[in-house]
Amino acid sequence: MLTLANDGVLRVNMWTRIVREARQYAAKRFIERYPNIGKGVFEACEGKRYIYDMTEKAAEIMESILSVLGYAKLSGVHIEI
């Protein structure tokens, strides 16, 4: 990503990647929980679990992208990922 400007790329739509991968991750986690949903396991049945999984993955991807772009250097705050 750091060298895209050198290749003539002016803009990158990172949201498409973030949303696609976050949804895929959440769906995979849902499928893994599915047997426990039928058994009534509370954690598996939690209605917001899909959204939590998707948000968790989206944040992870955003942190990775911002790290590659060097945003921590601009803020003066050091973040370990």
C-alpha cells in the first residue's frame, strides 16, 4: 500500500475489503456456533454475536491498514499490533 502512489494510484477503497472480510469472518463464526445454537447454549444464541464478530474483525483490519500507512507516527502515539 505504501507504494501505490508511485504506481499512479490516487485512491483506495479500503471499506470494500473491510466489510467483505468482516462479513465472511462473522459468517464463518456463525457456522462454527450453529450446533450450539440448536442446543440452546447462551453464548452461541446471543443475538448480537454476529455484529460483535463483524465489528471485531473490521477493527482488526482497520488497525492493520492504519499501521501500514504509518498513522501511529503522525499521532506521536506508539501502538503495538
